[in-house]
Amino acid sequence: MILYLFIFSRHGKMRLKKWFQYFTDKEKTTLTTDLTTVILSRKRSMCNVLEYGEHKVIYKRYASLYFVAGIDWNENELYTLEVIHRYVQLLDEFFGNVCELDIIYNFDKAYYVLDELFMAGELQEPNKKAVIRHINSFEQTCQLDILTRNLEESIK
Amino acid sequence: MFEKTLTDLIRGIRTNKKNEQKYIAACLQEIRQEVRSNDPDVKAVAISKLTYVCSLQMLGYDMSWASFHVVEVMSSAKFLQKRTGYLAATQSFRQDTDVLMLTTNLLKKDLASGNHLEVGVALNGLAHIVTPDLARDLCQDLVSMLNHSRPYVRKKVVLVLYKLFLKFPEALRLSFPRLKEKLEDPDPSVVCAVVNVICELARKNPKNYLSLAPQLFHILNTSSNNWMLIKIIKLFGALTPLEPRLAKKLLPPITQHIQQTHAMSLLYECIHTVITGGMLNLGGNSDSLAAMCVNKLRTFLEDTDQNLKYVGLLALAKILPTHPRLVSEHRDIILRCIDDPDISIRLRALDLVVGMVNKRNCTDIVKRLMAHLLPSSNSDPTANYSPPSTLLEPAYRADIINRIIYICSQNSYSNITNFEWYIAVLVDLTYVSGVKVGEMLAQQIMDVGVRVKSARQYCVKIMQRLISDKNLLENCKLSDSNAEVLYAAAWISGEYCSFLENPVETIEFLIQPGVTKLSHNVQAVYVHAVLKIYAYWANSLVYNWDDDAKQELIQITAKLKDKVGMFSSCTDLEVQERAYNIREIFSIIHQDLINEENNLKEGNDYSSQKAPAIIAELPPLFFFYELNPVAPKAQKKVPIPEGLDLDAWINEPLPESENNESEEEEESYGYGYGQTFGGSGDLIFSNGNGATVGRRRVRKNGRKNGYESEDNEELREKVYVTIYSVLFGN
């Protein structure tokens, strides 16, 4: 299973953090700082697998963002890479040609997409289209809420 | 009132890069106000801003003060706000957050909602914040939701149940039958979720899930969803060690996948499971299967994709113990991977290589590993990599050195053909290691020096190089110094000093002033070595005794007598004691020599053609027997001599009553002294005149050895007298 997933920029700023297992606050900070430094120092031609104590860490760089997933030792690394790729594809479809600013300004939506793809550290929905469909229905409901609110306010 | 929206906040933070902290502090103040507002929308926006600030901007800033407000937002009827609340909860609630109690009812309500989106959001949130209490309370609801009409909900429930099982294991027993049913669910994503959960559970406790094998096998054969196939194959990998027949059945479909699939991840998973699931031990055509796997792994290694190389090496390392020949066919490419600039690949290749070492390639491999420790020299333009910073990392270097020593010392040095070469390698490591491994190197050098007679001469010669090295001495206090290796150098030079080319020179090096900076155990060996070498050298002079020899002896002895004094001021007791001992010896010899000189000068008819007898007494101290290594179990092999019964009484046991009396006496007097010696109760105390009187305590359980015979009475008398004299002063 996947233990944690985070995204950070080329300058080391966190854009998204998701923990699928319980870690203390101190562990979380050490983990994030350690991994950010190590991954930023790796070159492009190196493999995407890092060994970090009891976990393996899989990371991939997409444009200016690094997507990092931590897994157990007996998890399949290539599977995790595919999973990360699937997440990026979903973000791309949802935001339409996603870029870093999209994730910065709509960080909550990025979390919601992640929630539809993963739960409890496992892949929830292998079908890309189904995930998109669910997310869009979420968005529609939200839009409906906003519309009703605006209408109510204008009536007042 | 004008409140900032989330976008405003984010934009504001980005534009205020210079005074970010101040800006954020101001925003937090606003948020505190807004969160208490009665308007639910304002509250929700405030919470979402707070989530952003706390989870992404400021590491370590705590939003637990707002937990109650988060719950308020979570319970809002509007979906948008509810979602925001749950997000805040997942980011900020810890296992011990007190408001979690309030969420139980809220979750129950949301889970029972008719709107599947609300249910979905609640399930997402639950997966993150579940505690043992929540798990217990909500278990029933969740199990009944396994039959929800929407597959969307069913799939989420299955995954949340896994989290529940981790916190509340009872839940697994109760819900397992229902979970099993879901394997037959019409919706493929639900089945996928169930497979994921069972895969995780089976890793911890495979026995319980063997019964599901037939169903899973059916899914394996009918599904084309690669994600699920990978998980199922992994699952079977956990089950096959328990059930060999299962392995036989699985072989055909898995072999088919290996041969036909285009997906690298599936191929890797199949090979990995075949190796770790014990399917190669089935006999029959398992060799061909192993060969097929290894060939596929070779294609991984040859691929330009670094990730494939990594997993290829990982899998090869797993198959190495069972099929070493197959793996060593690809030795060339593995050795090339050791030089890869990527550290992950290098570590995997090193693991593999260490398992592949044999007599023939040992030298080559060690040479390659040592090349890693050397910084890239400018004179080698063909080097196609510049060593990354990790090469200089102490942990990595220590790891390489550990591996080198492991390779060479494995199986009592079975991989080494030329021990002189190995000693040279160890000495080179002293100079290039860059980390503190001196103790390990010293231990290796001594081991080889003692066991391998033929290498001793070379060893002694090389040790001279170490002893005479001033740099090693000067830098001995540095954190990466290997000065500990001088322990071995001094000991070998002392023990096998017959191979020394110039004993006097060696002695000079051993007493140079910088030596007092070394650690105490090394100094102790130095002192002892000085004496050993002196004994040998002086003895060798006896055979060509003439005036020159005598003068030289007098000179050196005088010098040693003085110089050794520097060791006697060391704080360590062992060094001090040895230093004093040998200083006395040198003084005695020197005195003897001077007396002889004087006798000669005074014209006594004293033959000066013979060396002083005392010189001849020294060598037997050290060189009578050769020190050989002794096996740990050697003592047991010594046969007990005839007629010796170790269990028989040595003397007649004393009658019981007398014993008790004597022991009482001991306890009443000897409290202060006797008790410090602990259990066996040896009493040793002084009678005030500087002499000590001792008495062995009589043991209560009747086992006695020592002088408990007719002498006993006399002895006791003597002791009583002493006691009284000390107590009452005569």
C-alpha cells in the first residue's frame, strides 16, 4: 500500500501532502525535509526509486513539480509509478492542461481528485473515466450550492 | 464585511514574499474572527483558508484550536461546506483530537444519507480520521452498507473497512463473510477494491485467506485489468508458500503472462512472485522457468530505463541464493552496474555482487570497489562519471569497506588466494577510507597475520610502513583517522620480530613522542612490543658480542629507560603498569651493564667477552611458545584425564552446626568489608599493619573445597585473634 503522497515544486515548496498511515508530527516533518533535499539533488538520468530506511520512495518529475509516493519494501515499484502517472493524467483532464498554478490556487480540488483515486493507500478506481465522472458530479453539486446561495443573497 | 476568499489569501501570500510571516500572522488573526461568525459560509471559507495555511504554508503550525469549528462546518447541510470541513478534518485531526467524539453521530448521519456524494465524502474523511473508538461504533453501519445500491459507495466502504480492521481487529472477524461475498460483485471496481484489501490482509496472515484461492484464481483467469492482476498475483505470492499445489496450478497462467504481456509492471510482478513464492522449487521444468525469468531480467538490465535496471537487480538478488549459476552468467552487466552514477542502482548491484564472489573474481571485484573510494583523478579523462556527492558520504564509504571485508573474510577467507595482496588492500584502505574503520582493519590484519604463516614476513614489512608514518600519528585524533590500525601494526611487529629488518629502527619509531596521542589500548601494545623487540634484538647481539655491540646495547638501553617514562604518565592503568614494569627491566639491565663496565675499568679480572646473563633471560619470556589461534570449542575437546572425577568431594563435608556458628561470626564482623565482595562472600580485611588476612567463607549448601580439615580449627583460632586485636587494639 502507499504510505504517503506529496507534491513539491522545484524550489522545495510543498503543494500537496497526503498521509495514508499514521505518522507523528515530528516524523512527518523529518520525512518531508529529508526527501525534498535528497530528491532535489538527484539528476534526471537517475532511476526513480530511492531507498529510505524502512520505505521505498518512488518519485517522478512532471514539469516543475515532483510527485513523491512512499511504499513498503514489498510493493511493486513500477505499479506505483503507473499510479502516480494516472493521478497526473486525472489532474490534467480535470483542470485541462494542468500547470503548477492550478494546483496552487485549487489545492482543495487536487485533494478531492486524489480522494477519488486513492483511499486507505490503495487504488480505488482503476477506470479513468469513472473517476472523472465522479469528480464532475461533485463539482456540479457544488456549483448548484453556490448558485442557490447567490440567489438567496440577491433576494435578501 | 469584506473577507478574503481563499484565492485572495493565496494570491496575497505569493505577492508578499518578503514579509510572508507578517502577512500570514495578520491573516490568521482575521481567520480567528471569521471562524466564530454565525454565517456558515464565512465560517467555511475561514476553515478552508486555515487548512491552506496550516497544511501547506507553515510546517508545524497547529490548527487544533479550531477543531470544534471544523466539526461545525462538517455538519453543514450544504455539500460545498461539508466537503471543506471534511478536508480540514483529514488534514488536521490527530488520533487524540478530543472532538472526534462529536463526529461519531455526524458520521452516522452522513453515512446514512440518501445523497451518495455525501456518503462518499464522509467515507473519505473516515478513512483518515478513524480511531479505535470510531471503528467500534461505526463497524456495524459500514458492514450493512456493503450492500448499498450504488457500487460507488460499496467500493469505498470496502476500502474504509480495511482501515477499520487496522484499528479494531474484531471487526475483521465479524465482517469477513460479507467481505468475501463482495468478490462476486458485478461491478469490477468493487471487486478490485476487495482484491486490494485481501492482498494487504494476506500479507500479515496468509492462512486465513487460502480458502479464497479458487475464487481468486477464477478472477485471475478472467480479468484483463492489469491493476487488479498485479494485486492478485502478489496475493498468490503470499499464499503459495503455504500450499505447494496452489503453486502448480498457478504456473500456467503466470507463465503465459510472462511470455505475452507488454506491461512491464505486470511482467515484473509475475517474475517477482515466481521467485519469492517458491514456484521455482517445484522440480521438473522449474529450471527452464528460472532461465526464462533470468533472461527477462537481463532485458531489464539492458534497457535504458533506469527503473527497469533497478527492479531487475532487485529480482536477481532474490533469485541468487537458489540459482547462482544462472545469475553469474550475467556477471558482466552486473559488474558494470556497480559503476553506475545512480546510487540506488549501485547499492542493488553491490548486494548482488557480494553474493556472487568466488576465488576467481574476488580480486577484480575488490579492485572495483576500492576504485569507488578514490576521488576521481584528473588524469583519467575516460572516466565517464564524476562521483556524486554521495560517494563522499561517510555512511556509504563505510558500507563499501564493510562489504570489501565481508567478501574477503567470508568462510574463513576461502575467496582469497593471495594473502599478501589482501594485507596490502587492508593497508591501502587505511589511507583512502575517509571513515573511521581502524578497529575493523586492525582485527583483520591480526587475524591474517596470526593464521597465515607464509604471509607474516610481508605483513611485518608492511607494518613498518604504518608504524613509521608520521601523518598517521599526527592525525590520530581526527574523526576519520584509522590510527587504531597501529594496534595491529605494533602487535605483529612485536610478536613476529624475527622478520624485522632493522629492529632498532622499529623501536625508535615505537617510542617517538607523538605516540602518547594514540588511544590507550594502542599505547599498551606499543609498550609491550618495545620490550619484545628489544629482547629479540639484544639476544641476537649475544651471538656477535664485542665492544661495539656492548656500547650500542648500553646506549639503547639508556635511551629506552628514559623514553619509556613518557608512557608512565598516561592516565590508563594498564599502560602505566606496563611502562613501569619495562622501565624497571631496562634499569636492571642497564645497571648490570654499567657495573660490568666499571668492573672492567677497575681492572678486575672479569671476562668482558661474554654478554651479561640477564640478556639471555629475556627471550624465554616471550618466544617460548608460538601463540596460535584457538577454536572456541577447543576446551571441550580436551579429554579428562583418567581417574579424575570432577563431581566427587575433595574433602569430607563438615557437620552442619559448626558451620552456622562460623558464618554468624563473619556476618557480624565483616559487614563493611565482606559485603563489598558480593555473593561468594570472600572476606579480606586488614589488621591495621598493612598486611592483609584472608579467609574463605564456608558455603551454606555444604559444598566445600579448600582447607576445611583438621587445620580448620587452628585457622579459625588465628582469625578470631586477629579480629579481636583489630577491634579492641590488642
